[in-house]
Amino acid sequence: MATFVLVHGAWHGGWCWQRVVARLAAAGHRVHAPTLTGVGERAHLLNSAITLETHIADLRGVLEAEELHDVVLGVHSYAGMLGTAIADRMGERLRHLVYVDAVVPRPGESWSSTHARTTREARLAAAAASPDYAFAVPDAGGYGLQGEDLAWVQRRMTPHPGHTYEATLDFAPARVARVPRTFVDCTAPRLPTIDPIRPRVRDAKFWDGQWSGGGGARVVELACGHDPMVDQPEALAAILAGCA
């Protein structure tokens, strides 16, 4: 039996992992899919004081309160920032770090650092116009979802705390690289905001050469959109189980 902690991306909540959780649990694994402060069933806590460090503390709290060790940590999209922080600060708790079509920052970068200027400006303007400084829910069709899957995700998404967007993350790549890493590259369709990350995780010189060192890193491609936990849960569960 392995232990998994699965962390959703922006606008989502722990709910998005339901299909993956069911498959891993049926195989006898222990699975946690927490929801970050201010979104999902915790949307009533949304406020302008939520920062990147709030969400890092959410994830740290799960590991500490549940006394979790030897964890396979799966992080989706925006949560790549959180997974990187946890690997840097609590790497001894992790068995494997799985970036699911996620942000993989350089030290000192933010979630927004690799986004186009027009994207950054539009999101920041929208947040500034919001009473809670939050990003409004996007069109889930951009994630390649269709039919009932699209409708399910669209109605479940909630505004995301805006101060997580430009907050920078300082970390030591050598510490993060001690944890074995897998990047799940969702290729059909590719989400444009993740496109700058794809060449990084294939570059042995990334993180000044640390990316390919330590515990080692690999890339696995899935022919699906940005939410594989929704439209490819069996394939994603298999990848996660393989990391255990």
C-alpha cells in the first residue's frame, strides 16, 4: 500500500480527483485529495489575504496532521508551485513528486512568470475588480473537456485567490531534485499557459543541471487535455501508482 496526496490546480477543488481517488483506493492505497483555502467546498473562506504561502501551509498541514511519510505527491497545474515548495521544505516526506501538466518554476519565479503579458494583465485587472481579489472561473472547454465532463467541471469550479498569481517562490533546486520527479505532459489539446514548461522538463540543463540529477526526472505524455483526472482517470491513476 502506498500513500498519495493529490493537489488540485486553480479554480478546482479536491472534488476533481474523485475518479482517480476511487481507482487508487480500490487498489488498496491511502489517498488524500485536500482542497486549498478559498476554493471548492472552502470557497466561503475566499478573501484578499490568501497568498501562495497560505496554500503551501494548507499542504504542509495535511502532511503534518495526517503524519504522512513516503508520499507520492501529485500536483496539478498551478499546484506545481506548491509541490515544488513542499519538495524543497519537506522533501524527506516524499517518495515521488508528480507534476500533472503543472507549473515547474525556476527559483524566484511566480505562477505568472511564464504567462503572456496579455494573460497576466487581463487576470490582474479582473482580480482588481473583484471584491475578494479573485480570478473569475474560466471556460473549462479550454481544458479539452466535452459533454458531461465539461458540464461537471464548469459548474464545480470557483473563483481562485488572485494573490497566489504573482507571488514568487524561492527554493534550492538541488533539494527539490533529491525527490524523484515525473512530469505528465497533456498533449491533446495542449494548454497554452503550460507550453513554456514543456521544453524545461525535457532540458537536462534546467535548474542549472539539477533537474536531471538527484532522484531523476522523466516525462510521460497523455493524449488528453489539461484535466486528465477527469477525462483520463484510469491512465493517470496508473501513472501515479507506477510512481509508488
